Amino acid sequence: MDPIDLKKLDPDFKHRLARELGGEQIKKCFSCGVCSARCPIEKIEPEYNPRRIIRMILLGMEEELLKEEFLWHCSTCYTCQESCPQEVDFTEVIFVLRNMAVRKGLAPAGLGAARNLLDQQGRMYEIGDFENEKRKEMGLPEIKGNAKDYRELLKD
Amino acid sequence: MKYAFFLGCTVPVRNLNYELSARWVARELGLELVDLEDFQCCGFPLKSLNLLDSLVVAARNLALAEQAGLPVCTLCSACGGFLSEANSHLQHNHDLKSQVNDRLKVSGLEYKGTIQVKHFIRILYEEIGIERIRERITRPLYGFSFAPHYGCHYIKPARTAGGIDPVEDPKSLTELIEVTGAKALRYETLLDCCGGSVLGIKEDLANTLAGNKLSEVNRLGGNGLVLICPFCNVMFENQQKKIEKKLEQKLKVPVLYYSQLLGLALGTDPDTLGFKLNRIKDKEFLTGFERRD
């Protein structure tokens, strides 16, 4: 990693993150590193490093951080969050960072698929005649899946 | 005991064995599960994209259950975890609640915050209880052993999961397995995540995570890995062949749902519990078990 360019830092980043739902506790971190020590993803992929991500937030490295693909590698197991002595909800922080990346158009391509599916059918997997026929054969009730309101509900 | 039955996206399309066995077990134990026609996705898949949108979708489902006057029972741990989380946010944050309710107007719904959300397994453990289940066991699974997989969203975050289990030493599924007469294995990777959430973005990483657990369970022997979440099932059952290839190792770890295990011990047959749909079965367990009668 290159030396940090101080001119690029945004000291307000941590405050903005702390105003988002789930980001409130970020400034309490005292860098003990238990999040990183217990993270199952960091064990496999050292590039994903919760303690370093928190340092980047506190230093204000918004630009560098939000474009990192590793933000999308968290498995949301909540181990970091449950082990943090300062009650920093790091798993929630990851969701906040992802939301911020999406707003800036920095999220990896293809992630909008979930939203389109919900928009159209209200669920991730379609339930049509074929699926209902199979359900009927197994003695399970039909699913009508009324999702008429979703498009309106998810309108920007 | 009556609940609105929240199936979510995956179970009613891809895991009919879980749905069949859960419905059978519920009926047998006097737990009434009511299907609500308009239930859709819980909202969790939107959380990474837009937290507010995901809460609106969760609130839509919660409001439907409120209209029916019923608490919610989920089969999927991600659905259960996220609906509980949304419920907690909206119950404690009035501004957020009115913001969400503004958006719910297009669906003709209002979220009030009056009902609770519980995972099916938690209902078995807390409401029906180990002792009442014990009284109903007619074909104990003595001599068989299973590895419980709790997964993450069933017990965490502890703040909104209802404190069912200490996160570092969960007991509910272990005790539920043992009440069937089978032995529940304790093992090193017991608490590990399945990796399901990363599957869509980095498959190899997800497979490594799931592979660690499958390798250990395979080494231990036993009659299979017991699941309570369809998301975990995607990793351990659907991905197992690919994981075998990656690890260059034969695994063949049988994967089954807890409700299927309990159904057998309560006296019904594998077909009723949808075992035909399990891709990796322990045939010796299923036939050995039936021969006992």
C-alpha cells in the first residue's frame, strides 16, 4: 500500500458514517483488533481486514475504501460484532459502507439484480405454475405471491 | 400456539423437504402454522444496497402478520434474523417508523410494532420445549450421531435474535438433536459460518469456508450435518460436489434438516418428510433405522 496522502483525507467521513443506522458506534474503536483476529474471511483472504477498514474510516479514506471490492466479501457472520469490547457494530458498518458505495455508483456490477427481482415479483425465485404444480404433487399449498405493490413500494 | 408461517424465497421453491417436514412436525406437536397469501421476500437481499428499502420490505411483511394478529414463524435464519432486526429498529426509532409507514401507504398497510418474530427451531425449543418433545418420541434414534450447524443469523446479532443461545456456546439445536435419542457431535468448526452470503460475489471464498466444516464433519464420521437454514443448505448440499473438486477429496457428508430428523423420531417415515429430495443421504441410517421396527 502506498503512503497515505493526507490531502485526500476527509475528516468528516467518520461523522457521516456515524449518522447512518448501524454506524453510530464507529468512533469508539480503540484498535484492539479482536474483529480481525476472529474474522473467518480474513483468515482465508488477508486483504479483507476489519481493523484496517476501521482505521481507514477513522482517517477519512472514503475514496479508497468505497471502491474496494473486499467490502463485498464479508459473510455477515457477526463474529466481529459479537466480540467487540467497544460495542462497535462492525457487521452493520460493512452494510453502511456498501450502501454508501452503491449511492456513489461504486458497487460491483450485477448487484442490482436482487432489486430488480423484488421489483418484478416480490421474491428472489419466481413461483409460477411449474413450481406450484410441484408443490401440489408434494401436498403443499399453492403460493399466489401477490406482489403488485412492490414496484411502487421500491420506487426511488 | 398459532403463527403466521413465513416461508421466504428459497424454501418454497428449492427446499420442499424442509417445508414438508416442518409442517408435519408442527402439526404433530400442536403448533398451528397459518399461510398468509401476500407474504413475500423478507427484505434481507436489499440490505447491502439500501437499508431503508430493505426495512420497508420487512415492515410490509410484519404489517401483514399484524393484520392477521399473529406472531411470525420463519424457517430461514436470514429471514428470521432480518425480520427481527427490522422489528427492533422500527420499534425503537419513531422517526424511522414514520418514514417507513409513509412508504407503506402504497401497499395500504401500516406497521405498528405489535408482533414478535421467531425461528421455527426457537419455537420448538422455547415454546414446545424439550420435555414435551421427549414425551412424544416413539422411535428414538439411538446409536446415530449428527453434527449440528447453528449458522449465524439464528443466534446473532444477540441483541435482536432474542437471546436464545449464548453466541459462543449455543445449546438449543444440540439439545433438540439429543432429545431424539441421537448423539450431537461437538466439533472444532461448530460455530463457523457456511459462507452463503459471499457465494454470489466470490464463490471460491464461500466454498473454502463451507469446505472447512465439511472436511471436519467428514473426518468425524457420524450420520450427517443437521441444518436449520436453507441458505446454509445451498452451501453444504448444493455446493458439496464443487467443494469436493476444490479440496480434491471425497466428502459425501449427508445433509438434512432438523425437522426431518425430529419427524423420524416422532414416528413418521422418510417419504413423508421429503427425504427423497435430499441430495446426499445416509442410506445406512435411513434403512438401518427402518429395519428396527
